[in-house]
Amino acid sequence: MAIDLFITARQQLRLTLQWAGIRADEQEFWRIPDNDGSLQRVTKDPNESTDDFTLSRLTAQVRYRWEIGPLSDLFIVYTRGSNLDNRISDEFSDLFHDTLITPVIDVLVLKLRYRFGL
């Protein structure tokens, strides 16, 4: 999701949010044959651990840009990102909520780009 707000012709506010949430449950197992041919179905030993997994990664960014003059800008950027460990029993709503409140990165950056000269 991305939202752009143009406050004036020289000022911009941008919000971006990207979340990848995957919950995978094992079902069938297949093997690639040594020679040419179709995939071969295999059975898994019931004593082996499960191959289920979850993935929850979030990146959010708020960026303010002010064009001071030609080729001169002020940027204020806030970035927050998360990456949760494998939590097989959680629902998507829990994964999303916990990803929002447990950041791995939480950074505020100020950048001034100024053109010197005539």
C-alpha cells in the first residue's frame, strides 16, 4: 500500500506499507527423478518433525520531502521493519499485529541535499 500527499508543488508526504504473511501447512511430498520423467510422490516418515512454517515480514516508511530550490531537497524519513520467527499456530491477524509491535529496525533519518553554485 502506498499513499502520496502533495501538500504543495514543493512538498510531498509519502506513506508505504508492505507486509508479507505466509502460513504453509505440509500436505504432499514429491521428488525430482534422477533421470527424465515426472515428479515422484514420496511418503514422509510420521516420526519426522513437521515442515509447516509461517512468515511475517513488515516494512513501513513515512517520507517527507521539501524541495528547497532546484536540485536542493530536505528529506525526513521514518522506517520501521519487522521479521517474526516461525509461529505455526498463529492466525494471520496475530502475525500482523505482532509484526507491527515488535520492530527489528526503527530508524529516523534526516537528509539535506543542497546545490552550491550559481
